[in-house]
Amino acid sequence: MHPYLTIAAEVQAALQSGQPVVALESTIISHGMPYPRNVETALSVEKVVRDQGAIPATIAILDGQCRVGLSAEELEYFGKAKDVWKVSLRDMPYVISQQLVGATTVAATMRIAAMAGIRIFVTGGIGGVHRGAASSMDISADLTEMGQTNVAIVSAGVKSILDIGLTLEYLETKGIPVVTFGQDEFPSFYSRKSGFKSPLRLDTVTDIAAMLNTKWQLGLEGTILIANPVPVTQEIEASEMEEHIKAALEAASAQQISGKEVTPFLLQYIANHTKGESLEANIALIRHNALVGSQIAVAFSQLK
Ligand code: PSU
Ligand code: MN
């Protein structure tokens, strides 16, 4: 066993017996949503995973350990505590050696999931290439990690606080397949549309599981990004979101927000200025990703 890895007994048992396990991130809990909806969502997402016959494993950093599988009390703590670090790859050795509390981003979550032997990871939205990256060089470590770690990601596409076109280009450069589930257009988180055609499309979870198996058996390292569009009834028009995104970007620039604070700032600003509508859409799409991701995990476990 890895000296910095603690896997919950239930998750460990599932991994040993080849049962499907779904990894979940914690930045979304500590930095992505307000309390108490964040904790309610984390618990309900775990329930969706269980209802599909898979075991949920929420990942975070606690007491100098990478933790895989949290208790309800621990989820509550991550949702409530004010001093939780947002931990991407570069923060891991600091937060772990200093025994600080850390919520993991997509990049750190997938790395820890891989250490534990989990192959499927469900989240809301990934980080990517930011608008204005040509001068800011703000490109999320999620993207580089996705090029090298063999954990599939189910997300609702890429939030348009990012430059979606440049993010898709970067994914292509890194050799990362992008597959949209059930439609031709790549979705943009709150909206089923983005204005960009998805590089690939598959319509069944068994086809997605087969593609994952094929990629990794070929020795091609890295993720497959599975884009799962938000349910029609919860969708927010891209044009409506665009106003709020523009305002958020202007506020970030005026307040000189930089580095790891950029993404949480933009998310918070948009949540505050859309009167809860975006929060409801956010919760609905994560639950839907958990449903589809768990079905993929079940199909994948039956292949092996
Ligand atoms: N995008 C979202 N919601 C999120 C995040 C991104 O729509 O919660 C979080 C994820 O944890 C992601 C991280 O991994 O932000 C990316 O942060 P950065 O851009 O600083 O790499
Ligand atoms: Mn960044």
C-alpha cells in the first residue's frame, strides 16, 4: 500500500472484488457551491452512484493522507470548513506534508484515483484554457494531467468562463479523445450547446466502456473526456450565461484576481448573479453525470 494513501474499507473491498467504483472530486464541494447545498449534493451524488450498483469514492486530503472514500461527517466537514485548500497537483506535496486540509481539483483527484486503481471519475466541469490565455498563460493543470493519467472523466463539457475552442485544441494536442454522449455538439456545462462540434460521439455506455478498454489496452496513456449534456429541462441558454460570464471576467480583471483564485472567483460571481438558477442547473448536471458515469463504470467492470 502507498504510504500516503488511505482507502475506505468499502472502497477497498469493491476494488479487490472487481466491483465498479466511481471517483468524485472535493473542490466542487469546498469551493464550487454554497453550504448546505454542497453537502446535500455530495450525499445525493453518492446515492445516485450506489443506486446504479457502483461504490462512490469521494477524494480529498486529510491528516497527511490522500483519502479515497469519505464518511458523511467528513463530507459535511469539507462542505462547511473555511480553511480548506484548493489542491491541484503542484499543491499536493505541500498540503500533505504540512498536514493541511485539502479539497482536490480534477487533476489531483484523477491522480489519486489512479493511485487507488479507480478508472472512472465523475465531476461537473473540468478546468481548461482560459479566455485571454494568449497573454495570461492561464491553462489548468487538469489538461496536462488528463494527457497522462488513465482515469476516464465524465463531465458536462467545459464551462464558457473558458475558451472552449482553445480547450478543444489543447485536448487534441495532448491526444485526449473527447466523446459527447448522445449528441453531435460539444456541450458547455449549463447549456447543451457550445457552437463547437464534438470531435467524437457515442450513444451507449457499453460503446464508451469498450472505447476506454481499447484505449488503455493499446497502451495509450491518459483520459477519455466524456461530455454528458445537461438535461434539457435544466438547461440555461448559452446567450443568457454569456452576459454573466462577461461581467464575471470584468470583475476578475478589475480586482486583479490571478492564479488558482481565478476559477473559484468566476464560479462564485456567476452563482451570486444568477439568483440560484445556475446552482440548480449545476446540481442537476452533476447528478446526471453521476448516473451516466456509474453506468459506464458498471459496463467497464463487466468487460474486464
Ligand atoms: N469548473 C467548474 N466547476 C468547478 C471547477 C471547474 O465548472 O468546480 C473546479 C474543478 O475542481 C477543476 C478546478 O478541477 O476548478 C480547476 O481549477 P483551475 O482552473 O485553477 O485549474
Ligand atoms: Mn489557472
